[in-house]
Amino acid sequence: MRILDKYIIREFLRTYLIIFLSFVAIFVVIDVIDNLPRLIRNGATAQQATIYYLMRLPYLLVLTSPVTVLLTGLFMMSALSKHNESIAIRAAGISIKRAMLPLFGIGLIISIAVAVFGEYVVPWAETTKNYVYNVQIKGQQPDDQMLKARIHYQGKANDFYYFGFFDGYKNNLKIIDLTRIDFKTKQITEHITASSADWNGSRWILKDCDLRRFANGKQVFMAHYPQTDLVILDVQPQDFIRISQKTLSLNFWQLKEYIGRMKKLGDNAAREIVDLHMKISFPLTNLIVIFFFIPIATSNIRSKGRGWIIMLGLVVCFIYLIVVRVCQSLGYNSIINPFWAAWFPNIFFTLLGLGFLHKAEI
């Protein structure tokens, strides 16, 4: 590794650490001012309030990470330009693009670190925070994920279910109604009802089950089973267990599984799909913002003019974050495809950033 690479990395990390700790201090102060009266009114103890604030930090750090990277780069590039270090670098025959190449490596590492942090630390912190606030402070009962009523479910073979009630503690179903349809003829081919069903670990045991089959609009078969283990229901107990936590409290694979359950139950999963893609796309913002501050190092504008360039970089970053939130909202409401809602800002601003980098002086 060149001495210049070590210098660039050292200066970036030092500035990043200062800005990072500053953000932590600012957000803690703002959060205390904003939320402490509410916690006190609800009877929070000092220990509960401390845990609550500590558990808020991981999400805030992930959310502000792109701004931290951008500010770090803006201050660093401004210093290089102010002290003519960028001129010395180019005089040595090294392009600014090459000199700043280590920053893209750092941006990639930060993006991966934020993604991992958001995958493992943020869900745990959000779950703990919600439990401390809702259960320990406000005295609410924990959300029960194991009970659900009036379930509509679509199976894999053109079968449509209605269940009156599901008890996840006993793995029991009440009031079962199954209809199978042949979409070519648009006719019902089978109709099954049962008063209840119990899961024995591998299949459902149905009670008071009536099975009817139809052909050409007429009933051709009918049978009543006081109890039967025929493979009739194309569902398992875990398909009904709805996770009542917010998507921030779920990691990528938990959220993906949750989306699969929602689709089976016929629910609109647009919001959850957007959040699933955002778990990957948002951390990459830490890499994309690097494109917008490197050109500052090539600027020969002095003092006041350099301040305007820094301001422009901040404006571009905040416009980017606004576009991310707007696209996210449009995806939540199914106005645009959830995939594009999560990835369009990254694609557009990456192309824009490449244009900024291309314009940089060599």
C-alpha cells in the first residue's frame, strides 16, 4: 500500500470518527429532550429510560450513516483543496481518482458493516426497545402472535380456505371451509367443511368433515368423516402465525419468511417487500455518496466558493435521502413496483455520481 493511500485512509477514518461521535452526542441530547418527559409521565425508572435510549441508537446510527460519510468526505476534500494537497498529488503524476480509490474500499466496507449491523443488531435493539417501552413502561400486554381469527388463505392448487379461528398454542383450527376451483371451466370441483382440526406434528386430524366433489356443476360424490387424517389441508401451523413486530425488528430472512406467509394469507405485502429490498439498498448509500465529494478535491475555488461546493454536496445528499423516502412511500402504497421503489434512487444517483466523477479534473 502506498504512503498516500495510508494517509488518505487515516485522515478519512479520523474525521469519520469525530463526526460519528458528534452525531451520537447530538442525537442522544435531542432524543432526551424529545422523549424523556413522555417516559417520565409513563413512570419509567432510570434503568428503563437508559435501556430505551441505548436501544434507539443502533437505528439512528444506520439511518444517519450516509450523512456521516458525506460530511467526512466533504471536510476531508475541502482540506485537501485548501492546503493545496490535491495539487501536490496531481503534480506527482497521480490522478485524484486514483488517489481517492481507497475511499471506495472504505465506503464498501462501511456499507457491508451497516448491512450486517442492520441485520443482527438493529432487530434485536428494536425488539428490546419496543418491549421496554410498551410492556415494562406503559404496562401493556405483549402482542400475541399465536392467535388469529377469520383467516382467508390461498393454497397452491387453486384452493381457497376460510378458517374461523387459529390457536397457535394448541395448533388447532376451528370452522374450516375449503373450496377448490377449476379456472378453465370456472366451476367448483370440491368443497370441504369441518368443525375443527388438530395438528399431530405431520398432518391435520379433521373432525366432523364433509367432503363433496362436483363435475359439470353437479355433485358426484359426498362423504362424511367423524374424524379423518386425509391430506386435505395444504397448510401448516406456522403459516398462520403472524409476526406482529415491525419490519425493523426482523432480519432479512425473517422478513422474507413473513412476506411468504402474508402472500399465502392474501394480504398486501408491498410495504414489507419494499423494506426487504431496503435492507440491502440503503446500506449501499454509504458507497454512493462518495461519488459526490471527490470532485471537491479537484476544485481550485478558494474559501467562500469552496463553501458553496460543500453546500451543493449536502443538498445533493439530502435530495437523495428525500427521493429514497418518496420512492419508499410510493412503494408502500403499491403506486410503483416495490423493487423499483427500493432500488431506483440508488441506480439514478449512482449514474449521476459517475457523471460527477467523470467531470473531476485529473
